[in-house]
Amino acid sequence: MTELEHSILKALIDLDAAVKSMPTAKPKPNLVPLFMHLDELTRKLPVTADPSLLHYLHKKSYEKARLFLQGRDSENKVGNCGHV
């Protein structure tokens, strides 16, 4: 895994934790900076990056991207676009 991919994975894990905390968090976490950071990291990926990772991130399928980077892509379900 590249350093950039590691940064993306960390950002995805942070987003997942923030979303899971929403029901009990007071005040609610602001997710906008997390999404903006992920967008910034995604723009830095080279066109030679894994096509599945690029697809997940461009489609904002953040859970699928996280599972992919964790080596758990087989757990991803087929989406509406026909891509796993």
C-alpha cells in the first residue's frame, strides 16, 4: 500500500468512526471536513491507481473503498452500477 493509500484508509476509518458516533454524539460531528479531505486525497491518486479504488472513491462508495484498502474487497456487494 502506498503512503497516499494509507492516508486514504486512515481518512476512511476516521469517517466511519464519526458516522458511527452520530447517534450518541453531542454535539454531532461535522462530517464536511472529512469529506473534503477525502476529495483532496482522491484527486492526488494517479490515473495508474487500482481502477476499483478509483471507482469507489469517485462514486463516494467510502465503505467499499475502506474494505478494498483493508484487503477485504470480497466482502463488497455489487452496486447499482454493476460494479462490486
